[in-house]
Amino acid sequence: MEHCILKIALDTPLDFTFDYRWCADVPDASWPLPGQLAVVPFGRREVVGVIVAVSNTTDVAPEKLKQVLAVRTQLAPLSAAWLALCGFAADYYQRPLGEVALPGLPKNLRALTTVALDKALKKLEKRGLAHDATPNATPKLNPAQQQAADAIAMSQGFAPSLLYGVTGSGKTEVYLQAAAQILAQDKDTENAAQILILVPEINLTPQLEGNIRARFPGVMVATLHSGLAEGERLLNWLAAHAGHARIILGTRLAILASLPRLRLIIIDEEHDPSYKQQEGLRYSARDLAVWRAHQLGIPIVLGSATPALETWQHALSARYRKLELRERAVPDAVLPKVRLIDMERDRPVDGITSTLVAALRQRLERHEQSLLFLNRRGYAPVINCDACGWVSDCPRCTAFMVLHKLDRRLRCHHCGLEQRIPKSCPTCGNVDIQPMGRGTQRVEEGLQLIFPEARILRIDADSTRLKGSAQAAFDSVHRGEVDILIGTQMVAKGHDFRNLTLVGVLNPDTALFSQDYRASERLFAQLMQVAGRAGRAAQKEGGSVSEVLVQTRYAQHPLYGALMAHDYDRFATTLLQERQQASLPPFIYQALLRAEAKELAIALEFLQQAATCVEHVGIIINDPIPMTMTRVANVDRAQLLVESASRPALQNFLKAWIAELRKIKARVSWSLEVDPVDI
């Protein structure tokens, strides 16, 4: 009986592939191919792995070589390009190949039985291209938009472009019309082009998906994100893998999808931190997308009104082509006027100044919508006792228990612990314990007292827990059923509220003094994005001038000056100069080693050993320190930052370092993050 050796990647922390014997069940059976899935025994379990190579030889002793149980021949093999993408991600982020390749596949595809796969394949055969509908009229682009769309569509080979456009400048329309040109270029329907569009958050997909389906009624569109049911995710993944889906819309996990005919990648809001995975394989979907475009020799578009400084630096150095949209797309729509409210002069009552209250009242009288932005959910960040100083600390974390008044609970947003609200101070018995600070729930309560006639809606992680609730809430805003919207960062980007003329920003100052050197960059991007929700339609006759009111105690801060001028260019240039002087990214490359243990001293001791276990030249190893959030869920955490001016030097060091770290015997759990975003 004919046989061969299959080298298979499994989802394990072991950094190598496993050899298995495969024997033909029948004469002249087709041999397995790289990229196919196989069921194999592993220890006492049976698991699914990916075949990465077929060989005639092995270093494993024959008596130790186990037999492959089954090969998923009904599924077309994953392409060599996809395997290469996973291989690059594993190599760059210092993870085993199996930990990259397997979690990127739908769970139902990794199941031991093929029931779900067979059912999905049959359903895919019967599935039509799309619903029959008359396509929406294609809007006429302004000259800047048309130039950008043409430049993207006519790009040859690897061509990274930064689509830098102010909020409301019509970047989405540029994406769609560039995509339409590329789809129209394909005369060979057997090898039709695929386009991947990434968005940072799940709640941004329904509106964009609706626009895409209406624009391309004869084109199959597939969505890929973690909010899908497993059956639906598998079906959409298979449609993409088979090449039936020509437009794939998804969040960061979609970058690892199998797309055999990929011709264009679009990353909307490319600056958003959500593109960085923060657990398991800590990868950047944006960076992997750029590598994938380079690998395939295709164009990639990174769109933003506030590009990440790394992207901006690439544009300044001409590594990326910069396409600019300086004006809003809707005729007569202008950027909102940004005004600062000095809270030292206009003292807030219940968190809202008289100036902002007057502006809200004016919009109510004119039947216009307003948005209050506060990136803090819950009722209050903490409750305290004035008599003894007690505060509602989390007993398991170095964090406060947040007051959720509607649920009558204290809740830790880090470990999930919940407690009843105490009737008196646990320390001294004082019954007069009070909330400190404000979250979205408390702002909502205060506004209902000020404007009892107003239709007020709060959108945050607490109010949108149920599936579909976020989209239903946004739909009610679009229908004009809401007068005042209160929200966190969920409402700050991607939404086109046509009747919204006022944005009020509450409590942004805390980010000005963060120890995170990226805090000011993120704050500016956040404020620019939320400011962009106002004035997206032309001003109505007799209507209000669109404006953004920012409540602050630091009105002279340069960040607010740049915000008032809508001047990202100046702000980014200043920040890049500061980063270069301080030897911070993008002018240096970093990796962060984190250690977790039951006691902080154990974690720090491990990191101290790690700092000296490998000789290093051209590598800066900083001192181990506790993390800002030192304890989470009764586990203490510390970190060690490694830096180098050379990316290849850092990568070479990390490979040798990890091998030595695995030899250190310590009661710790450790992880390594390349290009960390939270330090």
C-alpha cells in the first residue's frame, strides 16, 4: 500500500510541525496536498491540523509515527499564498505556525466531524449570487474623489496608498467606485477578482454592507467577523475560499481569510487600535494586510482622516502614495466649527456647562440632533465615603468597581466581578456614600431632568449587549427618532447622521496626562472622528451652524489648538518630531515581554532572568517594571520592554531569546508582543 509522510501544523504552543504517516485507502488514490485539513491523533485526543508539506522522509522513528485518520478532500486546499501569509505572521510575531493558521479558520471547519462542512457546502451550491435589485444610482464624484478612485483602480502591482480625507469627504464612495472599476475590468468570470474591505469594529459593518449590496446587486458579498453565528461564518468563509464572494467585508480576523483571487485590499479607519489583536496571536491586521498586498503584488488603500503616525511617516517618506480629500463630499457641507468651553470659567453642573446646555436647547427648538460624547460607560467610575476615604476598589484588580446604577451593581470592567451596591461604608458604616465622576448613564439621567421633553438615547457597551441592538439603535437615530444621543467611542466613527449639528465632548482631559506616549495621538484621532459626525449634510435654511463644543480645563493645550483648526498635518508633524527626539516608534522597533504570576515579585524575578539570559548587540533591554494595571483577576503582571533601531536585528534577537525563555523554570505565564501598542 502506498504511503507518504505529512507534515502537519497543529494548534499547540509547540513551535514545530508534526509528522504523520498517510496510507492510501484504495489503489491509485490521490495523495494529500499542502493546504488540506487532516484529522490526526494527538496525545489522547483527536484534532484537526493543516498539511503544510508532503514528504517521503521523516526523522521520527517508525514505531512512533502515527497514522492520519482522515483528510478533508471535499474542501479545496488552502493556497500556497495563504500558507505563506500564516508562515510570515508566525515568524514575525514569534508564534507557532499552528497557532496562527488554525484559529484563523471557522470553528465548524476545525470540528472533528464534517457534518457542518458538508451542510455548508451543499447550501453554498444552492446559494445565488445575490438578491435581484436595481442598483442604487452611483453618485457623481468631485474632482478629488474621482482622481483618487482612478488612481486606485489603475494601480499596477504592489501600490500602497494613503487616502487622507477629512471626515465626511466621501472616502467610502471612493472605495466603492474604485472597487466597481476593478470588478468591471474582469472579463474572465472563472477567475473574477476579489476585494477585501476591513473595518475596525463590528457595528460598522451593517451600514457599509447595506451600501455595498445596494451598489452591487449582482455580486456576492460575504461578511466575516466574530459576531456571526458559526454556521453563517463558515458559509461566508467558504464563499470567499471558493472565489464565489467577490467582495469580502470584515473586521481584523478577515485578513487571515482564504481569498484565492484577491485584487485589492481596503482598510477603512486604518489608524484604529482595534486592528491590533490583544490576546493570543497579537497581530496587527493593518500590517499583515500591507504584507499580503506586497506578497500578491496588488494595491492596498489605507483610509483615514487621522492616519496612524507610522502610516503618516510612510507617506512623508514616499513609501506610500498620498491621495488627499480636503473638502467634504456633500456640496455646501462644511467642517463644523470647534469651540472650547473653559470649565474654570463656566463651571459645569451635573457635568454639563451652561454653554453646552444652551446649545442643546437651541438644537431641540430647531428639531436638530445633538451628540454628547463621553468615553466612559456606567453611572460613575467609583463610589466613595467622605468620612473615612473608602472607595469602591476591586478586590481582585488594581482598579475601581464602576457603579452601574440601573443594574444596582458595582462592576469591574477588567475582571468582570460584580457586587451589590453597599448600603453603608464597609469601613466605617457611614450611610452617606456618594458616586464620584460621571459615566454615560449618569449623563443620561441628568439630561432627562434638564430636557424632560427630549428623546434621549444612550449607546454604549451596556445598552447594546443583545445581538442586533446596536444596529437598531443607530437606525432609530438615522430615522430622526432621537433628539440627543449619548455615546462612547461606538458612536465616534463611521456613522453618517445627516441631521446632527452639535457634538459636545465631555471630560477629554484625562488622556492629556497619560503615561502612554500614544495617548495624545489617540485622543486627537478620537476627537476628530467624533467631531466629524456633525455637519455632514448641507446647512438647512434657518438651521444651526454645525459646531463641536469641547469642555476642558486646559484650553491652551496645543492639541486643542490643532483640533480647532482641523489641522492634523501640523499635529502629526509635531508628534513625529517629538517621537524622533525621544527614540520612539516609528523611529525604533519594540517588543514587550509580559509575565503574570500570583505574586509580583515572582513575575519581576522571571523578567530579571530574561533580561540577562541572552547576549545582545544593538538591542536595548529596559528594566522590568510592574504594568500600569498591575493586578487583574488576582494575577500580578509585570513587563520588560526590548527595543532596537533595526527591525531585522530585533527579530533575530527575539528568535534566540524565546528559545532561552522556554528553558527558564518559573511559576509564571509569559507572552511576547511584537510592535506593542499598549505599554
